Amino acid sequence: MQSDNPSRKKKKKPKKKNEDGKKQQAGFLDSGRGNDGQEAGHLADKPQVFEYPYAVDEDDHCETCEEAYEDIATILEHIAEDLNKPKKCLQIYDPYFCQGLVIKSFEKLGFSSVYNKLEDFYEKVDSKSTPDFDVLVTNPPYSGDHIERILKFCIASKKPWFLLVPNWVYMKEYYMNLTKNIKPIYITPAKRYSYYSPRVSRTNVKSSERKTSPFPSFWYADLTARHGRAAAVFLANQTPTRGGGEGGGAHLARGPRQLPERYLDQNDPAKRRLRDLAKRKKKRKKKKSGGAEK
């Protein structure tokens, strides 16, 4: 935590400048080397407080847990192989900036070319200045029409994409309409993902930092026809009905019908059927048990 105590500030060592004398932008990777000759770019362990150039909904600003990235790391490696690139050179684009910790999470997995900056994604789209990328991976804001807008961008890009969004998305009319000509896959975790919700603005510096998991969420993904080999290798090493495989315990579903029951949306007729079936089985078992006692 930062302190306003002058005596504490005097004890701090003077900050080193970059070699070009310019200030490094908070939360961004430095593509060069630091003064000590080591690769720069690691973010501070403690969360920083940022001023965002766009409206911010605190409930939308959550950092993704590292386990979520681990569940898709292998398939990202397959995509890199498909492009004849080492995974450290795979260009990953996350258009929504929170605290920039996605960069650090991917670095731990060996992916060091990640674009995640404090900028307005929608302005970039309008000005046609979004960065070039090999694959888009993001946990977008859930409020408003953010999910629909990023989904449209992903499909139009013709690039592989991974969206970490709630379980109710696949039941939305816009989702079914937008994906009717493609075949997304779904990667669900063995244990529900939790999200880290940090302080999000200088006007709200006293707000608490908390861990949250309001509802089930999982990866919605499309590898596109361009990466058929990567898709085939990944799918061949997965067990659709039991989980495991290369996803480290994650479950792969080739469609909503293969989603585990606990990840089905509450409005999905399949969930209601399974729930009713479970009730009938329980009732029959109870009746049979009661008859045996007599």
C-alpha cells in the first residue's frame, strides 16, 4: 500500500529511468531491457490504481485467475506450432485492460508476446487501429453489450479466439445467431474459476479488493478452419464426457449438449430435464428403500 507519510517517502530509493529517459507506461510491458540488462516487463505484485480513459463499472473489472490460462495453454501451444512459431512469439491479444496481470500470467506459461494496454478497445476498432495478433484471449466485461460486441469482432477477425464468459451466454439469441455458421468449443474447469476484483479508479481508492465467483463461467472458443491441425490434435487428447486430457482436468465440450450439468444455464431445457430426472430417481430410490424396510 502507498503511504502519504513524508518520512516514509524519504527512505525510498530514487526511481531509475529507462535508457531513453522516458517514463514507462504503468501496466505495460517494456519491450527493451532495463538498466540492469535483464528483461523488463514484470508487473508489480501489488495492484496499481489506474485512471481509465473510459467509463468503468467496478463489477466488470476483474482479473482472471491463473488456472483459467493454464486450462488453455496447451491448445495455444498447438496454434503456435501450426503457425511455425515458438510459443513465446505467439501474438496474444487481450483488448480489455484491468490491471495488466494477464501479461504476467501468460509469462509464467511461456507466452511473452501479449498485447494488453490501457486504451479504449472500441475506439481502436472504429479507427481500424487494433494490433495484429495470432489469437485473441480475453475475459470481457459482462455488463451491457460488451460480450456481443467482442464476439462480433472475434468472428470478423477470422482468427482463433477464446472468450471467458458466463454460462448463460450460449443461451442468448445474439450468440446463437452469430455462431450459427461456426462450431465453437467449450472448455469448462474442474473447479469454478474465481476472479480477483481490485481497486479500479483513483476516485475509489478505498474500495476493497476481493475475490469473487458470482456464477459459473468457462471458455468459449473457435479455432477457425485455418487451424484444423491444432484443433484435431487438441480434440484427440480430450475426453468429452469425463474431462482430463491436455486441459489439466478441464472438460472439453464440442457443443452445448456436451457441457457438464453444473455448467448448464438454468434456463437450458436440458438442465431442467436432468434435474427432473434426478428428482425421479431419488424418489424411486427412497420409495424402494422404504418398501424394503417394511
